[in-house]
Amino acid sequence: MALGGVLKIPDVRMLAVALEGIENTLKCGEKHYKDENGMNMFTTLFEQLGLLDDLENLQTHTNHNIYTQSLKIIENYFSAEGDEDPLMNAIE
């Protein structure tokens, strides 16, 4: 996937645009592209392509905006309800 390949490029502007495109794709999948189990088909595809690993790697990016964009995508589209950390919930 072309957007996934951009996640390995160090240019902040390109990363920001790619992350926006990924988020928009996942948002569209939530509305229009669900499989027979009600799962976002793009989420499943992105996981199979290793995009989730790339997003997780961006959480160590030196640019705060890239970090927060990638974290937001992971939290909104890849976190299962059972994955919540009770300690983090108590802190929040």
C-alpha cells in the first residue's frame, strides 16, 4: 500500500499527509466497508500489511504531531475494548 510505504520516510510533512489519508480511509471503512463480523475491512487489511507496526513505530517519532496522529489512529481503529489498561484508566 502506497500510504504505508510513506510511513517509513522521515519527512514530517509527508508523514502527516499519509497519516491523514490513513485515518480518512479507516473512517470511511467504519461507515461503509464492514465484513460479515462487523469489522472494518480496512483495519483488517492494514494489520495484514504491517501498517499497525509502522504506526506503533511512529509513536517514538521526535515530532509531537506525528506521535499524536499515530496514537490517535491506533486508539480509534486498532484498540480492542478488552485491551484497556486498568492503571491508565485510573490515572485518566
